[in-house]
Amino acid sequence: MSKDLMTENRQNPIPIREISRLTGVNSVTLRAWERRYGLIKPLRTNKGHRLYGRDDVELIKTIQGWLARGLAIGKVSELLESGLPSQHVDIENIWQGYLSELLAIMAELHLGKLEAFFNQLFSVYPAALIADQLIAPVLDNLNQESFGNGVKKAILINRLTEYLLMLTQRQRQQAKGKRIAIIQLNTAVNPLQNTLLHYGLTMNQVKSELLGVVSVAEVVFAVEQLALDGFIVFNDACSSVGEFQKELTQLTQTTSLPILVGGKLIHALTAEFPSHVHLASDSGQQDVMGVLNTVFPESFSGEVKHEG
């Protein structure tokens, strides 16, 4: 680390809540990366609260990129110590292994193993990464016409939804950020992905409200009663792309609040939208989190918060 960067880190420390917002990695996962794997070494206040620097932001984003490529979290320290550029390292895609493991658990409907599997993953990987790299492919697999897939899919959706909502409830009181409503237009499709997004936002200090399918006529009511700061429309599919696009256009005319649009349907949109509509560059939840940070930027204040 350069002398100038070290000086900046000391003068403008970043608390763990802000580092979570900037990177999309929640504080629980950051602590796990520190304690279990020694990946991040924050400074500490006299009271033991963690403080980070700008170099930590870049390191965390680098680690996220490696994890998205399939590097196991347990291998990250080895790669950092080697000093080799990641593009020169052969990476065995750990997500393929997790996919096979989860499908095997669902084949047996082994609920004890399923809960243990959830605990293992959500303790060390960001929710958006799990959603994009594992849950989406698993649901695609279980959507295929094959005996037993209907039951497997129902069990996976129900159990994971219960698990995520339990964790979300624990974290909700600590959320201090913007209040964002997650909605679907036209048709309720794959609500589990929206629940994952809801959990990920809440874990990153966003006051998230999971509303499901909402008519455009009800949007004004939601904005007024919930004091919303924005919307996320996340649809992987719908009954009619034309109707979806029509409803999205109506939504943009009903509210001037920022509207973030994600999910697989973004690739089918052809209409021109006003400036308060922000389309994710890809269909995954990681892209939605990135757009959210762009739409609601918060500068480094250097203020030390009383949090771990």
C-alpha cells in the first residue's frame, strides 16, 4: 500500500456499514471473511469497532470477481499470497460443485442437509452471488419436465423462503438506508428470486419492502403510505412482454421516484424510458445491486459509527 493511500485510510476511515453498502457484501459475511479466512484486516477503534480504507473496497470487489468466476472462498487467501494475476490461475468452478450438491439434496428431499447447506453458503457468500450463480441455475433445472421436479421445486422455494425471511427479520431493525419496494409487474413469476433480493438489500442496510405483484394504480398508495425512495422491478418472465412493457411505461408516468429494472425481461424491452428509469446491464442480482449504488450514491463522510 502506498504512503498516500495509508494516510487517506487513516484520515477517512470507513465503518463496516458503509463498506457493506459500497461493495454489496453484508457485515456478517465481511466478519466471516476476516475471522475464518484472514482476507481483510480492518483497523480497530479503542472500542473494537472495525474501520476500513479505500484499498479494502477495491480488495473486496476483487474477491467478489474471483468468487463469481467460481473460485472457492477458501482458496482466495492462497491466490492473494501468490501475487499472481487471477487470469493466469486455473480456477475450478466451485458453483458447479454446489449445483450438483444441491440437486443431490433435492433428489433425496433431505431437509436436514438442505438447512445445513443454506447455513454454509449464506455465511460466507453474498446473497446476490448465490442468487445468480446457484439458485437461478437450480430453478432452471427443476423447471424441466421430469418426474418429481414439481415437488423438489416447491420444497426448495418454500424452505429457502422461510430461511431467508427469518434472517431478514433479524436484520430489519438495523437497516438505516433508503426505503425501496421490490415489485413485479403483469405476472408473479419466481418469487424466490425477489425474496433473495429482499434479503440481500436488507442485509446491506436498505429498508426493503417485498410487495410482489402490484398494480400501477396502487403505486401512489404505496409511495405515500410507506414513504418510499424508489422501486425495483424484478421479473424473470411474464405472461406477455407487451403487457409488461406497457405496465412499466405506466409506472414511469405514475411516479417520478427512481425505478430500477432487473431480471431476464430487461433483454426484451424495446421502449424508450425517462431518466428516472435505470435498467440493469444484465439480468442478475449483482447488477441490480450495482445500479442501486449508482442511483443512491453516498459519499465517504469519515464519520465513525458505533458498530462492529
